[in-house]
Amino acid sequence: MNAINPETALRTMSYAEAIREAMALAMEADPAVVLMGEDIGVYGGAFQVTLDLIERFGPDRVMDTPISELGGAGVAVGAALTGLKPIYEFQFSDFAMLAMEQIVNQAAKLRYMLGGEAAVPVVFRLPSGSGTGAAAQHSQSIEAWFGHVPGLKVLQPSTPEDAKGMLLAALADPDPVMIFEHKLLYKTRGHVPAGRYLTPIGKALVRRTGTDLTIVAGSIMVHRALEAAETLVAEGISAEVIDLRSIRPIDHATILASVRKTGRLMVVYEGVKAFGVGAEISALVAESDAFDYLDAPILRLGAADAPVPYNPDLERAAVPQVDTIAAGARRLFRREV
Amino acid sequence: MAKADNRPFALRTYAPEKLREALRRMYLIRRFEEGAEDCYMRGLIHGTMHLSIGQEASAMASCMELTDADKITSTHRGHGHCIAKGANVGRMFAEFFGKETGYCHGRGGSMHIADVKTGNLGANGIVGGGLPIAVGAALSAKRLGKPDVTVCFFGDGANNEGAFHEALNMAAIWKLPVVFVCENNRYGMSTPASYATAVPNISDRAAAYAMPGITVDGNDFSAVAEAVHHAIRRARNGEGPSLVENLTYRWRGHSKSDRNRYRTKEEIEEWMARDPIARFQADLIAHGILDQAGADAIAAEAVAAVAAGVEFAKASPAPDISEVTRYVHAE
Ligand SMILES: Cc1ncc(C[n+]2csc(CCOP(=O)(O)OP(=O)(O)O)c2C)c(N)n1
Ligand SMILES: [Mg+2]
């Protein structure tokens, strides 16, 4: 890991606070940055991420929108096209479906359709994931959908440090960026450097080095994979855990290098297993020379082929957990228990 | 010479037994939601929930003339609609407890509470999600030659979704038997309707879709019943949709995580003084449809039904974890 200077090492904050700090820094530095979304003003956002920003920056820059996702996202796209730098918060990532038209047909394609003459530097923030008992329409992990759309960038921070750095990087990016934040991570705390820094878009990060197995995971699954990796130590399995960080663009080099080293690959993600991030990464390996290094079939662990259920035990069973990740690893070593 | 009947519309129009049943269901809604809140506080129910306490007249008076064949579409704040339409509180609690005996077999929870057999097509996690669905239900009734109507509940916040406008337009051009009932409780989460909506009344939107629109005191049972009565008659006569706006107020926060930063205690208290249940009960007593002892018995019955419902839910089996993909497709 990077050397940390003693002063900044003491600087810890929550994932939500880190995102807020990034927004405040950006707003102080650039009057073109505006926040838009439902109940982001006095309410502070459904997950309190924008708490108190309206007091600091006023309602002209922290704009509560009516409940109008298609219109709200579209207004953000139009404003981005013409000089503002909007950060549009979807109250839940599930509601991006109401704005699909503006995200996919407009934001993603405008630069290309206009032959490079236009830019849409909009940032969409999307609280995502299951585990809150909010059932099928408030718990989805749909980030992979947007991986299929040329023109978009799709990020997934797993730590407070990355949550801040990715938002600042997204704002610095000239194209539309979607950041899928995990609801269960908002209160998690970690080291966050002071000031402005950019987490590079499209760079995965090896969170844990290992020799026997590569686990590629994103968002909260990084934490579950790291925990699973610890339990595997006692069984003589050394797992390398890669935090994907960016779904689009995807970091081929880091993944392939790790697979060449370990000879085994497991991809862990919260979206539905079929047609997901795992398919893309598996194909990436299968199409490359890293395929020759594989000592076992590739394993994908994703969500059950069902909407996210309400019942807490069903909900838990529907997505990968620490124990299922560890069990998956054992399967790759034919150590079924 | 016959004396003019100066009783409120509902009391002139419905039989005493039906009125007492309406009061019973309003008490049931109130006690059910208090019970659900209590179970949530005690950790027996997880997730979140949206309580409609204070809005019971809107739910109940809008359902007075509906049969089980008539449909409703409901919202995330849908417990009241579900009970008003005739659901069993035991099965509702079972759903909240995530049990297999719940209305959605533990898959849906509060936000998706439904009772398809009594015509409740479901609460909805998506604001505005029910509006086009209601129009589709009305289209079915018309094409299949049935007399059924659909009552579509939605909030003031939902009127700013595109789905609202698209749905009202289609209902109007095809003259479909649907009644749009807007429960304007002044806020969509924290956002005041007066800020988020360009027109002063949601019912003003009706003009854009060439249908009648009316705004009534949503805490006045009889006023709601009268407005919805006329709208339903129009719908059943093939004259098309209407929009009824019930002005009301939710006493509780938006959901379980609301800190009420956007409204004052005084405002909440002012609205609590306009309790729709107390007002309806006073009307019934004043016009001799009920005496105090009768009212007390109805209230006590609701308490007992809720207690029994919780017990039913607790004793019910949970879904089997191996069945996580059950109900995704037809079996
Ligand atoms: C499409 C969509 N956007 C946002 C939300 C989040 N949300 C749930 S309820 C709500 C407020 C709805 O207000 P209103 O329609 O007035 O109904 P009320 O809650 O007041 O009953 C919001 C913003 C959602 N569930 N669906
Ligand atoms: Mg409302």
C-alpha cells in the first residue's frame, strides 16, 4: 500500500462525508458546478449526502427538483451541454430507469452524433445496491447496464477515499460519468486525503496481493471479497483481490496481469449474474493470452436470477456474501466443504 | 312538505351499516399503521415504511362505491388504500414480517402491498408508476365490456412525473373509466407541492386533459365521497376520466428516516386538530347513525383486529430460502 504521511493518516471520514467534501470543494472552486436532485436541499438527500450544502451554497446551486427524473436528468444534460457542470443525484439508482432516454440516447451520444462538436460533462450520482430491506424497486445494482453504452463512464467507489477522488475525477472529465455509490457504504469510514485529488478513471486497484486466485470485485463486494480472502488464508489459499473501481472503461491490464500470475479467476458482483460484469471480464480473459494460464474454470458470483426480495433472509441469500465467496474460492480448488 | 335533507352527502347517500363499516376501516387503518410502526421500532419489521396516518378519509371515502371487481392502483403510502379496499390486516402484517402467508409471500413488503383478489393492483415503489397501469386496467374494462372502474391513487409529488401527464392524456382521448385521486398532503418527501408544481391546485392539471378536476377537503369524509361518487358515475356511464384532489396531511414523517427539517411542529399540530376519523365519527354521532358506545366498540374492534393480525404474522412460516427465484415466472 502507499506510504501515508502521519498527518493525513489521521484524517478519516465516512463515504458520505467524503462525497460531500468533494462536492463542496468543486463548488468552491468552480461556480459552474451545481447540484440537482430530489430532496437534496433542506432534507439533505435520502442518504444525507448533501446535508447542509444548501446552507453553504444556497438554493440556486443546490437545486431541489420536482419528482421528475426524465426531465431533471435531461435538464442536467442540457445545462452540461452549455456551460454548467451539474451533478445530478438520483435518489435511488433504480430511478435512473425513468431517465434512460436522456442518459442513453442523449448524454452518451451527443458528442459522437455531433461529430465531436459538443460535450456533455454531466455527473450522475446513483445510490445503489441491496441490503436495506427496501425490496425490488429500491435495491437494484444496474451498473452493468451502462457498461453497454458507448459514451458513458461508469464508476463504483468502494472506499471513502475513492468516493471523493472519483467524484472530483468525474467533474474533471469532459464526458458524462455515472457514479454508483453503495447505500451500505455511506456510513463506513476510512482515510480520506485533504484537498483536491483525482482517482484515475479506468484504473483498477489491487487491494490485496495473492498468488493462487484472482478475485475481481466492485463496490461493497470488494469488502466481502477481502474478508473472504482472510478466511481462506488458514486453508492455504492466497487470494488477490482487485477492486474494479471502473466498469467502463475497464482496466484490462491489471486484471490480465493478475490472472497470468494466479491462474484462477472469480468475479464477484451484486448485479444479476447473467449478462453482467462477470460476463465481460470472463470474456476478456477468455479472449486473451491469460486464458492459457488458467488452471480452473472461471467462476462468476452474482445476484440470483430474481428481483431483490423483501424478506431479509431471502435478500441476503440473493446476493454474494462473505461465506458464498469463500465457498466459491474453494470450488476453484476443488475443496468443496 | 318534505324537509330539505341537510345531512352531509355521505350520510344522505349510504346506509348506516355501510357508514359504520367505513368508520371501522378508518380505525383499522390508523391502528394498523400504529401497530406496524411499533413493530418496526421493536425490530420485528425491517426496511422502511410510509405511514398514511391522518389521511384515512381520503383512502376510505374514495373506495365507498368500489366492488372487488373494481380496481385500485396504490402508492408507496398504500396501507390505507389496501385496508379501505377490503384487505385482511393479518395477511398485511404477515407481509411486513416477510412471511409466506403475506399478500406477496414475503417478497414485496410494505411498499408493494397488494391484494389482487379485492382489486388492489398494488402499492408502488416508483412514484407515478401506478398511473399508466390504472389507465391500462380501465382499458381492459372498456374493451372487455365490463362495468368496472379503476381508482388511481397518487401523491402531489407524482403529478410532476411524465407518467402522470401521459396517463391522463390517454385516459381522456380514449374516454376510459378511471378516476385519478390525488392525495395532496402538501409535500413530496420534503419538497412542498407549492414549490414543485407550477399550478396552485393539482386539479388545475385536469383542464389540460379535458377532464373535470375538483379539489376537496381530503379530511372531510363526505366531501371526498361526494367528489369521487360523481367521478365514478361519469366513468361508469362511459363519459371518461376525472381528477379529484384531496387536500390532506401526513402526521408522520415521509418514511422511517425523516427528521422533519422541512416543516414545523405547529403545522403538524394544526393538521392533527383536523383528524379525519374524529370528524367523521362526530358527524355520524350528530346524525344519530352511531352513539358513543357504538363508536367505542368500533374502535376497540380495530385494536383487537390489529393484535390478532400481529399474532397471525408472528406465527406464520417464513419463505424457504431455496425459493428465492420462485414467482419470477409462472409456475
Ligand atoms: C420515480 C421515483 N422517484 C423518487 C422516488 C422517491 N420517493 C418516494 S416517495 C417520494 C415522495 C412522493 O411524494 P408524493 O407523490 O406527494 O406522495 P407522498 O409521499 O406525499 O404520499 C419520493 C421522492 C420514488 N420512489 N420513485
Ligand atoms: Mg405528497
